[in-house]
Amino acid sequence: MLARIYRPSKNAMQSGRARSETWVLEFEPEAPYGRDPLMGWTTMRDVRRQISLRFPSREAAEAYAQAHGIPYRVLPEHAPRPKHKAYADNFRFGRKRNWTH
């Protein structure tokens, strides 16, 4: 019943940073996914995989896990490297590729 505490990365499809300031506590899987013999659907017997708790800080998530006796591990936080681009570079002389518009 090991839990992992991590900070989710931002959505790659949008430029906003919604829900990226929170920390998440999720349980690691205890059993692999199975297959339903009748319908062939993917099933899981571990109900704890459905639980996802959000906390405002890492300390709050750790305090919750300690208060409830849940063993946990904290995954390292990764910081994205920003790519600095200027709009004027689209019209720069000596581009590697031709401008298409």
C-alpha cells in the first residue's frame, strides 16, 4: 500500500498552468490489470488506484500520509526549461528554412 506524492506536470496541449501548483497523493498499483473473461474488458482488482488526493503543498501531503499511517515516497519535482523565442526570428535574414507564408 505504498503511495507516491508528486507534483503533476502542466498539460502539454495548453499554455496555462492550471492544477500544476498542487501536489497529488496516489497509491501505487498492487496488482496488474487483468482481463474480464466474459467481455474481454480490462479490469483491476485494486480499488485504491482510483483514489487521487490533491494538496496545496508537499508538506500537507506528507502530513496526511503520516497521520494516516500510509507509507509514501516523494517523486522529484522536474522544472521545465523554457525555450526563449522571439517573434522577430521568423523574419530574420539567414534562416535555416524558408518562411512559408
